[in-house]
Amino acid sequence: MDLDIAQVRAFTVTAELRHFGRAAQTLFLTQQALSKRIRKLEDALAVPLFLRTNRSVELTADGERFLPHALELLRVADAAVAAMGADDRPLRLDVVDFRLAPMFLLRRLAERDPALRIDRIAGGGFAHAVEPLLSGELDVAVGRVTGFGKPLPDELEHRPIRLEPLVALLAPEHPLAVLDVLPLDELRADGIWLPGHGGAAEWQSYVAELCGTFGVPIDDSGVSYDLRHTLEQTRYGKRRVTLAGADMELAPDLDLKVLPFEPSPLFPWSLVWRRGKARPALRRLLTLAWRTGREEDWCAYDPDRAWLPEGDLSVATAVRTTR
């Protein structure tokens, strides 16, 4: 009998998590695809491996007996692949911009797995990562998969990894700085200051929908040469409110006031990779990212207190149904 490694891996992850939905997310599969793999493995072994009820997933006696052998099989298989040099080169990952949330996410993953080897590329926007992903030049990218001007190609797979809250930045002398939370309605008079309003297409479309939804004008006056320049002008210039991602590292010496918005705008980041057989290193990254995000609540979403563009609501829905 020849065993399918992908089916065995589906079994071991489900056995560990005792939950088909979470196992499917961990393996970056649909729940239907996961169930199909396990069913085929059970057919090959001619025994049921799980007891399935509406409330729980438990191993059968045959499943318990098979589990240690399955884990050893995967260990040997992964070692064989690594011995052939498949893991010699680091993963090539596009982070959009070295100042943004993907860098925070990578640092957290590196803390949990110091052996993770990743070459980071900052392509300036998710749209620029699509063709390199399709050609194999990139292994994976982090970005917003909507709002960049065209549909995501069917050859690419994606899963949400972070719903990053946006926060307001303003000088401590600003009249609104006395608030604990800044209602977006308060900005209808003066607007949000985004000098030049540049950046990636998916960012521009996000801001346009956010400001259009809440009737907040975009003040794109002035010039900014980098993030530090924008922050300095926010701190010492005219009465302005700008925004940033909560995961960004800001200049502490400027003593800017950081306020959450109400409702809280969430920027959706997804991991994106090419469908098909993933390198073991990529599977390792995807599994680590999913587990860390679940444990640290990277995709927390309360529809009564948060806001997402219409096109991104399915991202939050997918996260909520598998938590």
C-alpha cells in the first residue's frame, strides 16, 4: 500500500487540533478538501480514523494506533526533501514596504521560530507582487488582495493573517488630543492629512472608501519626503490629524498623541502564494503564521465597532467562522 503524504499530513494536523475547521486553516485548505484527504486515507487503510460528532472530533482506536507512525512518516519525508536541497534557499517574501505591518508580523514569527529564513523584498505595492508570484520569482507575499485594480488570479491562493487597526496621529496640543477615542465624524471639518496621498493602489483605494463612507475629506496639501517628515510636520506644523497602522514603529521622540478611531478602520493583510505543491519551508511559514495569528488574535473583528471596505468583509467573515 502506498500512502499519500498530503493525506497523512491532513490526518496528523486534525488529530492535533481536534477541529476540522482549524485544521483546514492551518493547512491552508478548504474544509471540504481536508475532509476529502482524510476520507481517502481512511479508505486506503480500510479503517475509520476519527469519530465525528456535531460537538467534537476524536480519534478512534485505529487512529490512536496510526498517529505515532504517521508522525514518524512525515518526519522522514520532510528530512528526505530537505536532504535534496529543497530548503537550501530562504523563502522570498514581498512585504510591500519595510515600515509596515508585515515587518511586525515577521518579527513575531521569527521570535517563535528563530530558524526561519526569509529574504524580504519591498515591492511598493501588492500589485507589483502578482506577476513574480505567478512566475515563481516570489514564494509568498503579504498584502491587501483587493483594491489594486484587478481580480486576484485563480492560480494564487490567499488567507487573511492580520486585520490591522488604523490609528490617528496628532500633536498633543491639538484640541482633539484630549479625547481617548477619536470618532471619525470629528474629522468632517478638517479632514485627514495625507500629504501627496501617494502609496500603493490598494492603500489609495482603501483610504478613498474610508473617507467617502464617513464624509471625511482628504487633505493632500504639502510635501512629504518620508515618514519621518510627515510625522514631524504633524507634530510641529499646522493643526493636523494623520493616520498610521497600529503595527508601525513611530518616532517616540516626537511625542505624538496616538488615538484609536471610532469605529476602528481595519486594514486587511493576507498571505498570498501560488497554488500547488508548496515547499516544506513555505508550509512551515504558513502553519506558523496561522497558529501565531490565532493565539495572538491578529484578526480580531467586532462588526459593531470596526469598519472594513465592502470588498474586504468576506475576509473578516472567513476568519470569524474558523476561530
